[in-house]
Amino acid sequence: QQMVEHGKKKVRRLRGSVSFGHGRVGRHRKHEAGRGNSGGMTHHRTLFDRYHPGYFGKTGMRHFHLKRNPYFKPSVNIDKLWSLIPEGVRKGSKDFKDKVVVIDCEKAGYFKVLGKGRLPNQPLIVKARFFSKKAERRIKAVGGACVVSC
């Protein structure tokens, strides 16, 4: 870091000039167009319309006193059902032909069972609060049962 010689700075040349190099007409102001998002409805409207269409206004219906709890419905697909069972039970379930595996989805934190994927050809009982039609059809196709719990 070397010091700049005293006479080389622009300040020295501009000392005494009225507008200090910022012009007489436009002037050197702080925030001429406003700070942040100001002017979106007035002098910056074209920019807001071009780059942020739909920024202003409302959409949809209002739902007074919205409660999220009644709509809480975490879901699991049937291809992940067997991963909810401990591995020891999963391996041993093939040996016992007369016994059926019971999968309690609610205990694993899932309320709804959806029908994506395939199930191994082995009967099972699935407990959940909700089942999609496809999930119910596929579980019954392998000889299983859907138990709706409350």
C-alpha cells in the first residue's frame, strides 16, 4: 500500500467547484427513485410488469381461521410399505406361510397410503386412516387387506 501523491487526487482538482463533478442539472442525490420496491405501482410499473408479472393483487378465495390440523395427511406409497417393517421381520416373513405381516402406517407417521409401485406377492394387512383406490386394489391383489383406523 503506497500513499498516492498529494497532487494526484481528483479531490484537489474539484475543490471549489460548485457541483463537484456531478453536474448542475441531474444533481447528486441519495435515492432518487426510492429505496427497495418503492414505485412499483407508479414510476417503476413497467419494470414490475415485465420482470414480476402478477406481483400486485390477490388471487383465490379467503379461508377464515384456517386450521392446518384437519388437513394433515402425510402419505406413503405402497412400494415403500415394506421399508416400514424391521428387517428381521421382513426376512422371516417369507418362512412362515400361515402368518401375515401387519403394517401400521400411523405408527410410522403416515396417514394415507397411495398406490405407486408394486408389492411383493405376499399377503399383508395394512392399517391406515386413508387409502387411495389404486392402493386398495393393489393390496387386495396380492391377497392383503386394508384396515381403516381412526
